[in-house]
Amino acid sequence: MKKKGLPYPTIEAIYNFLKKKKIYAYTADELANELHRPVSTVRSALRKLVSSKKIKFSIVDGKKYYYYVKK
């Protein structure tokens, strides 16, 4: 039985993409454009990555979330 709503390929793609970048942080929209995935899928994958503490995020100007991997 397939687990519903868990975008594992997207999670791996986002994590590997952010790991390759040194210092740069991305918003969810920028990641969706870079990886050619739907924004909603990218957002849910980012939530799962943040909750598992694999990536970090910071809030800029009180509205933009930037995601990155802390080295």
C-alpha cells in the first residue's frame, strides 16, 4: 500500500540540491523553479525536511522563508 502525500523523490532532490550549494538559501518558489516541481509538493517536502531537522530556515522581512542546509 502506497503512503499518500509523502513526496520522497522531491525530499531527496531538495536535500541533495541544497547540500551542493555552499551558503545560498532558497525560497520554496525558487526551489520549485530550480527542480521543475510543483510548488505545493516542494512546500510539503520542505516541511518534512524541517521537522526532521535535516534543513534549517530563516524568516526575512517577516514573510519570506529561506531554506538551507547548515554545514
